[in-house]
Amino acid sequence: MPAMKNMAGNFFLVGLMGAGKTTLGRQLAQRLGYAFFDSDHVICERTGVRIPIIFELEGEAGFRARETAVIDELTQQNNIVLATGGGAVLQQANRQALHHRGTVIYLHALPELLLARTRHDKNRPLLQVADPLGKLTELYHQRDPIYRATAHIVVNVTEQHSLQMLQQLLRQIENDFPHAHAQR
């Protein structure tokens, strides 16, 4: 694992949709006393519309351009926890900003668990297809190696309660990066 270049103490969560980046990110930020941001929510606040509308009007490329600008801006702040959108790692600029401006935490989950968590969520345009499990499996195989290459820490997401996941994550941060700001 490469040496941590986390001078500001930032933590960035990556992973597929439904992995728990927003939920765990909020809890981690609260525990650390950091500001929390969700890049998708920031984009929605700034545009005034939901992500499916952006996809409809601008396509995925338009959304990704907005996402890159937001991630570049947010990762320049200090002492934040940022939950990114599932496809944020597809852009090289995002991977570099995330990897070099904080500790990247990959929340790894298998497609079956992700489908159970996202099956009724209409705000996920990539899953509005005839075979959502097939789509999640395709995204998993495409993105898992990218998430792993970008991450400093990989956390396997299971059915356990989010508080248990937070405790596991804090222990892993403490073990991997004893000088990190993990306060318990």
C-alpha cells in the first residue's frame, strides 16, 4: 500500500451505488468532527434538479463533467469526509485528486447486496434497465479494479449495522494510519 499523502486529514469514500458511502460517510464525519459532503448531493443542490434529470438533459458525459469540477473543488478543502458517486473513479482527474488529497476508502460490496439496497430507488439512472442485477454485475467487474487501485483502505461491506461498519472502519484507519485523526 502506498504511503499516505493525507496532510489535511481528508477521507474520501468510493464504491458502487448502494455500498453505504453516504450513510457511513456522515457517521465518520460526525465521529471525527469533520464536515461531510456527498458529491451527488452537491451537484443536485447547485443545479436544482435530481441526477436523473441531469442524465436526461446532458447525458452521462455532462454529469461526469459536473462531478469532476465538484470533486476537484471539495478535495481541496481540509478535514472533510466526502462520499463520491459510484462512477467518480472513471475519470483520471478524479482518481488523482482523491488519491493524493486524502485517504480513499473503498466500500466493497457484491452486486447481489447492492441490488437488495437499491432495487426501489428511482434516483439511480444506471439501474433503470430490464436487468438491474446484470447491470450492477457489469459495473462491479468494470469498476472494482479501479476502486482498488485508487483506495488506500478497502472495507468489505456486509449486512451488518452501519454502526458496526463504522467501528470496523475506525479500527482499520487506526491500524493502517495510526497518525490519522480517528478519535473514538
